[in-house]
Amino acid sequence: MKTINLLETEDPTGMIEQLYDFLRDIDTAISETIDFDADYDNIAICGMGGSAIGGSILADAGFEISNIPIEVIEFTELPKWVGERTLAIISTYSGNTYETLMMYDQAIERRCQIIVMTSGGKIMERAVEDGVKVVSIKEGIQPRSATGAAVGYMANIIETTGGPKFKTEIKKVLPSLYRLRDRLVVGDNNNVAVKVARKVYGKVPVIYASPVLSGSAYRWKTQINENSKMMAFSGTIPESNHNDIMWWTEGSKRDAFQIVLFKEDESSKIMKKLLNVTVSTLRERGMNPLVIRIRGRTAIERGLRAIMIGDYVSIYLAQYGGVDPAQINTIVSFKSRFSTLLSYMEKRKQKRAHKKYKAEKEENPPSEP
């Protein structure tokens, strides 16, 4: 297969440039001064798709260093535990994602301590009107390309308000991450992203990681879906050993799939043993899992390194398949249709509320003074 140097290829939609800016966006975001005070017991990071993945990376990294719960909410409703003692980070790049707008409204109702991250849109208007703190993300890029800024700003916000020192940890590892980036853009035979792309091209990759890197594995899946226009799945170990492994070892048509396993340098002894048993079991049953070494002393470094490798895998796959990594027409169409539906439902809800209010007023007219 032809060797590709991404820095020398045509980039009419700017996706490669946006990918290359991932670390610079993190660097800029963690260096910015954010004036925001909060006192909380838990953190809810609210968003959808690419606007939420940064939160998943930090929530995973919190497994090692956080004394408070950090949870990513990707839904239209907030869980019951979210309330006045919650730091709610509302993340929507466009500012118009309906699910996130609905979560914002609930966070307002529950008097959460709210900070919004966006490039504009309706949520910017609402936040300004409500007097809610807004962190502005640069405009003009794909939402999934704003992950660097999202990770950086979330890390900054959380550490600034007294939470885990994500920002400090990221600063320590940025130099090594820049070196990794410079290797990933050169598509030679020593490039791990090229090796993976060549192995999975033409198949359905299924990416497995420990729970500490579950967000990174999911990012691989979504980037391959969107950038490469390929189906992909992700899961975790040891959970997959209690279900998925039955199909991998005894199912049919397995040749259409390629297992990808993350092997962390600094994982626990039990996790290393679980991974080794998983790999040996799969190999004994005729499968050939692709094991990817993920270096890094801390969970946040390993998470970011894994994301970077996966992002470049998705771009090389797009190159091999001759597809435009930036094109997501179906997603845009779905968002438009869903927005129209929710707008209609909201109008009906308001109409019913007005009708009920009018009926109650007629039944209980105001008494004479």
C-alpha cells in the first residue's frame, strides 16, 4: 500500500490541519486564565459527540487522581444526583445541539454551578442572558476537531476550581506529545498509525481498552466512523471477557473483523494479566488481535496518546479509501430533522401549558377587592 505523508497531501477541507492543531489547542486552553469560582461535590460534563469526548478523557483520568465523582452526561435529561452542589460543564461546540440545550435548561432549574463551553449559537445567547460564565472556543472547525480545546479548557476549569490537577499533569507531558505528533504525520513504515490502518483497512475494527482508557477507545470508534466512513466498535476489558469473547471464539464470519487491544505501559498487575489471558485465549481460537502499546506514566498521558494515534489512523484510512474525512452530511441532516422535531414538541408543550393556565384562571377568577 502506498506510503502517505499527511503534511504533503491536499487538504481542501482543512481536516488534517485541524488534527495537527490538536496539541496547540490544548496548550492554548490550559494557558488561559479562567476567572470562575465554584464549590462542589461532583462534576457533570454535559455534551454530545465530539463536544463530550474531552470530558470522557478527563473522567477516565480521574480514576487515578480524583477524590470526587466526574461523570459525562450524553442525554436529554440530567440524573437525579445533579443539583446545587454540582459543577455542570456544558459543552456544545456549535451551541445549537438540542440535547445539550435541554441539559443546560435543567442545570439552570436545579441551580447547578454552571460554566458553558461553546463557539456561539443559542446556548451563548442563553448563557449571556442568564449571567452564566462562558468559555469561548474558536470558530470555523469541525466539532470533533475541537476536542483539543475541550480537553484543555475542561482541565483548566476543573483545576482552577479546586478539582483534580489535570492542567498540571497535561503541562508535564505536552513535550512528549508534540514529539509523537511529529512522528504520526509522517506516513512511513515505522508509524504506528500507518501500521494499524493497513491492518484494519477493509475490515471492521473493534477496539478494546481498560476502563481507564475507555474514552480513548470510544474516540477511535467515532473517528473511524466519521472520518473514514467505516463501521467500528469499542468495548472494555474485563467486561468484554464476560460476553463479547463468546462470539470471538465460537461465532461465524469473524474474518470480517479486526480486534485492536490497547496495552498500557503503566497498568496494574491484574490488568496486565487480564490482557495477556485475553490475547492468548483469542489466539488459541484462531483470532489474531492487534495489540497497540500505549506509553505514558499517567492515565491522562496515555489517554491523550491513544487519542492521537487513533485520530491519525482514521485519516490514513480515509486516504486509503479515497473519502473526504470532513464530510458528515448524514449527521447534519439528522441534527436538522431532530431539531425541527424537538422544536415542534416544545411548541406543543408550551401550548398545552398555556391552555391549562387559561382554564385554571377561568375556573378561579380573581376575587373582588
